[in-house]
Amino acid sequence: MAAGRRPGRSVVTDDGTPENEPVGEKRRWWRRAAAVLGGVLLAGPAVLVAVRLAGWDDGTWWALPMAGLPYAALLCAVVLAVAAALRLRWVGGVAAVLVVVQLWWLVPRFVPDGDDAPAGAPRLRVATSNNYMGQVSPKSLVDLVREQRIDVLAVEEQSDSAAAALDAAGIRELLPHRERPADRDTAIYTRLPVTAAADPGWPTVNLTVEVGGRPVQIVAVHTYYPLGDARRWAEDLHELTAAAPGRTRNAVLLGDFNATLDHRPMRDLVDTGLSDTHEELGAGLFPTWPENHPDFRGVPPVIQIDHVLHGPALTAVTVSEHALPRSDHRAVVAELAVG
């Protein structure tokens, strides 16, 4: 034995190599701590997955955290990678299950459906903008309509003064026809001939326009927000879902749904025979809110709650999001082929 060296017991580490016992004990302590932390981090996503599978967000406060479910999937993927590196088997196993389950409903939003627009089908360009209590820059909104060659515009949170400001900025020259009931904060502006008045079966502002000789029903949507009253928010979506059967084939529902595709009431609405344009084109995670919200300074858009839904008589061609001054939502512009 070399002079000055003290004998010490060796232990075998998880990878099978001998290690001095104090060092091995310290490493095992860190692994146990990492396992506990991993379990804690996975608890939230596991609960959200259960809520989504059971639909417990329908009319409850669970609607709020459910909006961030895609980020829970990202957290699970990070925990899975760390668990694999540290060989934390049970943590890695739970993380893997959660990742697989969430990929089941997230992957379709990244993958375009691949349905080509019918050859020669007329095109309809629509836009939706939440004007944040009428504070949006009217010139910027009119410029968006002009630059994007919008045929139909749905506006939410539109006050009387904001409507007058839009007229002064030139919206009437571009979109001369409108449907704006006095008791609603939602309006539809269009340059296309209006062929039918509002269908009372829909619980919100709507009209029918003609596109290349084909009728298309436009339904502007603005549901209540779940932070204010989750039950009222769900009821607004339930009313749309109840009205949809028999009315969706040539319909376009667009606006601020205050819901993502992970919310149960929103999924029920889509399941009536509608397609979400973002998801159809593989852009299902492009966020639209919050955009320069005064209560969330410096926070970029993180959730997608503004949507363009359409029935089977239409096919999505393009979709894009646009920031407008003094609006807390990104406007959504979509082009649809009308079959």
C-alpha cells in the first residue's frame, strides 16, 4: 500500500463502476433530489392531461390553465430528456407516457391536412380583429383590409365611437355592407353582396354573402372570457354548438372564441362539422394573445384564441396573424376556397 493513502470502502454506482463511498452517497442524494423534483414538475401536466381527457374544463376554472397545455407538453419533454440523462427510470417512464399522450393531440396541429383547393374555386379572404374595447388604430385596421384584400371583416369589442372612427378612416369605401346590431359589440363588414339577412338560429351576429355565385354564411364570434365567468364562457360556446348542426356546410365562424383547441367546449363546436383553418394548414400553435396587453407588459402572444372555422364546402388556402396598434389580439387573416 502506498504511503499516505487510507483504505476506504468502494461502492458500485448505477453504471457498474466502483466509486468511493462518500462520493457515491452524494451522487445518490442528488439523484433522489432530481427524482423528487421531476415528480413535482410532472404533477401539473399530469393533472392537465386528466382534465383534458375528462373534459373537466367545461364551465370550470380549469379552463384557465388548460389554455397553456402545449407548454405542459414542452415541460414533459424537458423532464424526459433530463430523466434519460440521469437514468431516472420511473420519472422518465411517467414523462414518456405524458409526452406520447400529448403528442396524440398536438401533432395534427403541426401537420397540414394536405387537402388541395378545388381547381378554379372562387376565393374568399376573411379577417377577424378584436379591437380591445374600440381602442385599435382605425387607420391600421383599414390598411390591413386594403393590403390583404379582405372581402369580409369581423370586428369584436367594437364601440359606437370606434365604428365612427373606422368610417372616418375609410372602411366604408372598402367594405360598404355591414351587420352591426345595436345590442352587440361585434360587427361584420363586407364588400360582397349580402344575399340573406341574419339567421336567428345563430346566437350571434351573422349574414350570408355571395362568393362566385355560391352562398357563404358568415358568423362573427365573441364569447365571454373564462377568467371573468367560466360558466358563461362555456354557455356561449354551447349555444354555438347547439346552433351548428345543419348550418355548417357553407359557414365561416370567425372571431375571438377565448378558447384554444384544447378546451372541451371548443372541441365540441369543431366536432359539429367544422375545420379550424390554423390546424388544417399545420399552423395550429401560432399564438394570437396577448399582444401588447397593458396587464402583461413585455409578454409575447402565447395562446391561440382567435380562430377562423369553416364548413366542408370550403377549404383553407392560407392563414396569417397580424399585430395592430392598440389591440391586445393579433388579427387573423385567412383565404378560403369556396367549393
